[in-house]
Amino acid sequence: MGKIVVGVDGSAGSRDALRWAFDEAKLRNDALEVVIVWQYPITSSLPTFGAMNTPDDFETEARSTLLTILADEGITAEAPIAVSTLVAEGNPARALLDAAEEADLLVVGSRGHGGFAGVLVGSISQQCVHHAQCPVVVVHPR
């Protein structure tokens, strides 16, 4: 059994990538690892009201977002394939590349939450295409 890694960030593009990766994993009878990445914000000033969230808060929020995305897409524990999750901290492209080191396939959306309107391939997907050790599928919107 192989492994497919897919990155999600909650954007429509990443949800398309998740659906594509899930269907492909079912066809291949592969395991699917769904990855979400968070970064601790760099700020040059203290928050105006209250304290800055801790890294644990950001990780908890990312995990909650990931579980919500899976539930919204109908991917549950009863899925016909093995589905695992990874919540990683750091640079999104680097985290996806690390997660896909021993994968058979890496799947990403063409554009996530960042980037500029009209860009055909986002910077994260572009980095994955150029640096992954496995094949990469970039899923474009329908």
C-alpha cells in the first residue's frame, strides 16, 4: 500500500485538492495523509488588547480547522481507506515536502489563501513541484 499526501488550508483550492487526493487514494487503495500547516505570526508590536495567542492555541485552532474540513468533505473514520492527519508548524511548502518524503504522490491546490488573484500556480504549489522527491499533482479549480 502506498501513501498520498495532500495539503489543506481551508481554501476552495485546497478542498478541491483534498477531494481529488481522496478519490485517487481510493482508486489506488493507498493511505491518505492530510496535512495542515500553521505559522506563529511575527509581530513588531504587542497586541493592543489582551495577550498574544500561544503556539498551543495556533496548533489547536489548526487541528480544529483540519477536522472541520474533513467532516465537511465527508471523510470520516469509516472511510474505505486509511486516513491520517498531520498538523505541522512552519513554512507550508517545507512542511509538505517533509511530509511527502516517503510518499508516492503529493497533491496541492493551485492557489491557497495567499497569493494574488489571477496567478495560475501559487508559490507553495510551485515550490512543491520543483522540490518534491515524488510526483506532484496540482489541482486547479473546476
